[in-house]
Amino acid sequence: MDKIIIRGGKRLKGKVKISGSKNSALPILFASILTDEPSTIKNVPDLADINTTVSFMNFIGKKTLKKGSSVITFSSGNYKHIAPYDLVRKMRASVLIMGPLLARLNRVDVSLPGGCAIGARPIDIHLEAFKKMGAQINVEGGYVKMSAPEGLSGAEIKFRFASVGATENVMLAAVLAKGVTKIINAAKEPEICDLSDVLNKMGADVKGAGTKTITIKGVNKLCGFTHNVIADRIEAATYLIACALTKGEITLENAEPAHLKAVTAKLKKAGLLIKEKNGAIYAKWVKDLKPQNINTAVYPGFPTDVQAQWTALMCLLKGKSKICETVFENRFLHVAELLRFGAKLITDGKCVYVSGVENFSGAPVMVSDLRAGAALVLAGLAAEGKTVISRIYHLDRGYDMLEKKLKKLGADIKRIKNV
Ligand code: EPZ
């Protein structure tokens, strides 16, 4: 397996281009199954999860090709209705195949995705919604088998939690359903708006994306589309925190400042100089930062996907801070690894209580999940000495050219293969 070696202490300086959003590209790729016409998705990040999705779509019967940072899907119509365990277990977002296949085939058998490092990650909200839309559901042999012989019908669906995936899955199913679907307490993330833009480009009738109520009027047919995926707000936030941690000065290009207001607001309050303009964010460390408490929340709150990276930053600021995770039940696996750098922090499972330390010293550490891995890279950039990070395949799922981009900013970082 590959490892990343970092010799920390270098101030990051320069420009970094933010890639397209993983969490927007994935549902948009699945949306292309809703049409038999060719589609082109641009600004797609080069990530393991994208490659997994491309092979998954080809397996299902949707001919899909990656060409540079574009993905092209071709006209095809005979889809398989089964999403097997060995594909779904690799990437939980595969459950987003449910909506499009139910809409096209009136049936789908999807392996239950199982949990992951950050939690059990059930899909009850998705299934309750499909049931309300007329799907018969039974779970057997580790598969969710759903069918709607008469086709799906619109319904009023109230989410107990503003689930991102469930909102996307229902949108993907409802656009071809008979009648009107109303999602109440929908997720409001920018990725939901990007998906809605794509569906409307395809000829769907989706209103209210970005608010807590989304109304979808079913149509008979959808056409192909061309779309530029929005910038990855989590990648952008990660680089801003890297700038803060290394006392650097960077400019993020192709970033969307409006999508990471909760993070930039906290960084500004801490004392990082940040200037935003359309498509770019400039950040400069100008003075010792003050620790800031955070509670993660659904959008537009502080994103759970930035919690681990934020914790790494708080560990190196003078003073105490409290970081609470309200979205996932087990998103503190980075805590044990941060302790290996010399951090002072304890967790009660809901919150992390940090006492800042002067500095970190490099250490061998192991990645447990994507964003915890980002936190370890950030810690290594700030640590004195050498850090060796293993199990970096988690990072390859969500960060496009991570070590190349950091190296260009002046970090002493390299990947060693198959060690
Ligand atoms: C999406 O996951 C993102 N993944 C996650 O990013 C992100 O952390 C999450 O949204 C929250 O913002 C993609 O977009 C591919 P949820 P998703 O459904 O859709 C519970 C990353 O690092 N829940 O909003 O799975 C669930 O267990 C990844 O890029 C149910 O209980 O998130 C969790 O505690 C990690 N039942 C909470 O809701 C359900 O049916 C949030 O889940 C669905 C969810």
C-alpha cells in the first residue's frame, strides 16, 4: 500500500486550484441514468470514488467514459436492476442508484451498504420515502429489493433528518414519477442545488432546492445534458485550514466562497486574514489565531466534513476549544492519531475538548476515513520532523492530487508506492 511522507514546518505559499466537488459529481453521474441521451459532466475531480462510480455505471448498463476532467455517458437503455455488494460496499454513495433505477425500471435490488468508520449510516429515510412513493420494499439476504409495478407516484415526504443522500435519492426518483413530490425538511447543501440545476437542464421540474422544501413535478421523459460541477467546498476548507496551520499565504482558485461561509466566518473570527471574490479566496496568516468552538450542523452550519481538520488546527492554538459533532455518531477516529503528534485532547464521544500545545512532532499515523486522513496530513504539515501516513487509499477517495497540490504550495511531501 502507498504511504505519504511529510517533513513539516514549511509555510504554504502560492496558488491552488480547487477541483470539482466529489459530493456533487456523484449524484450528477447517477442522474445521467435517467436519460437515454448522451450527457457530458465537466470539472469532475480525479478520485477513486469517481472511478468506482464510472465502473458501477458501466456494470449497470450505462456506457460511461472518463476523458480528462469530463465524464461522458452514452445513449443506452437496457439497465441491470441489481447493484451487488462488492460494488456498493466500496462506496456508500452507490445507494444513489436506487432513485434512477426505480424511476427507469420500476424495480431495483441494492445490497445494503453496511456501515463505515464514521457510523452505521442507515438508509431508513431513503426507504421510507420510496415506500410513500409506492415502492414495495423487502430486505432479504443483505439486499433491499424494491419494486413499483405501476411506477412511482408523487408524495408529500417529511424527513426526520435533513439527509443529503435521501434528498438526492428522492429527487432522482421523483423527476419521472406520476404527479408532484414534496420533500419537507430537505437538505440544503450546495450539492443539492447543483443536482437540481442538472435535473432541470434535463427537462425536469424541480423547485426549491437550497430551501427546506423541494417540490418536484414528474415529467415523462428527460434529455441529455452538459454541466460543470461546482467547486469542492470541503477541499477548499481543507486548504484554508492548511494555510492557517502553517502560517502561510495562499490563494484558492476556482473556489466558491459562498459555499463555505460557515468555515471562513470561523477562520476570520480566529484571526486569519481572508479576502473573497468571485471564484477565488485569498488567505494569509497575520497573527496568532484564537481558538474557536464549533458545533457541526447541516448546511449552512459548520460542515461535519471539516470537523476533523478543524480539530487539528485547534490543537495548535494557545487556549482551549470544544468541537461537537452532531451529524455522525462516530466521527472522532482522528483523535487517537492526533495524540500521537503530541496533541492534548479528550473526547466524550459527542465533543472533543482541546488544550492547545506549542507544537507537534512528526509521527507514524494511520488513516481511518477520508476526512480524518485530511486532518492527519494537516497535522503532519505543521509538525516538526517526519510524519509517515499509512492507509492513504482513504484520502484518494476524496482529494484530487493532494500531495501534488501541497508540494506546489511548498510542502515537503511525497508519496511512496507499495511499501
Ligand atoms: C453525504 O453523506 C456526504 N457524502 C458526506 O460526505 C457528508 O458527511 C454527509 O452528506 C453530511 O453532510 C456524499 O455526498 C457522497 P446524510 P450522506 O444522509 O448522504 C443519518 C465525505 O467525507 N441518516 O446527510 O450519507 C446518517 O447516519 C462524506 O465526503 C440516517 O439515520 O449523509 C448520518 O448520521 C462523508 N438515515 C446523518 O443522517 C438515513 O436514511 C447524515 O447523513 C440517512 C442518513
